[in-house]
Amino acid sequence: MKHFILICFALGCFSCIPLRIAPSIKTDKVMVAKKFKRKLPKRYAFIFEDPKDADEFYNYVNTKYALNHQDVAWNVPFEVNGSVYYFSFHEVEITTKTFNILPVFIDAALQSNDKEPFFEDSYISRTGSWYVAVTVADALFNDCLKPDYINREAILKYLRNMRVEYLNTSNYLEAFLKQ
């Protein structure tokens, strides 16, 4: 009887096995984008978690830079310290995927009693987190977020201000009027 109680306790405590965990980014992170998500380019990226709905960052960039839905995600020009740079962004989803053990055992017990499985759709659960990855290039297509780039800190300051403005603004026309 002791072993049965220990097994039940262990199943209750460890009933979910994480298969993939989405990263938690408090503010922002600068890293090679391909290491963050395989489909992204092999360039350094300014990455932050996007709590807003899908395509909100697209709408923000389109409105703030008055792009009229023309090349919104690619080579958007901005100026830092008198130099023109171009940023591109990617909105990506990374899911947290877990395998749930308890529903498997319950369904196995039901099937052994000749009953239909009840939790068949809940063996694996997924929840997604959205991120925005911004890459920056200069006129010569140099990666401006590399650690040894000369104006990297000024560009990161601009991107951090842009992130804060995006997250704090609900009407993106305000961002356009602030320019």
C-alpha cells in the first residue's frame, strides 16, 4: 500500500514533462537570431517578448514610419547620431510543449475497463509566446548589433526606446506625431 501511495504522489507532483520551454525575456535580449529560432537569419537581433496581439508591431511600425503598407517588415530607415540605419523585424512564436502523464494513465485505466478514453486530446499541451526579433544594418549591409560595431550602444538605446514606446502606446498615431 505504501508503494501505491508513493506512486500516486509522484504522478501528482510530476505529471507534466516539459518537452520544449519558451524563453522568458524580461526586457530585451541581443543574440544571434538563428540561435533563438532556426528560421531567423544568422545575424544579431534585438529580441523582446510581445504581449500584444498578432501584427500589432507591424501596425506600429507602419503607422510610426508612415510606410503605407510598403515594405513594412524590411529595411525600415531610421536615424541615430546623424547616420541612417535600416531595421527589419520578424514576429515569431515559440511554444511551450508539455507531455501530461496523468491523463495517459487515466485513459489506460478506462480502456482496461472497456470504456472510451476521455482525455485523449490532452496528452500534450501547448501554450505559445510571441517575440519580436529586430535586425539592424547600415548602408553597407553590416550587422550593426555585433558586439564590436562602433555605434552599437546608440542603436540599442534607440531600439530600447522604440520597444518601450511600442509597449506603452495603444494608439500608434501618437508615435507618429511624436517624431
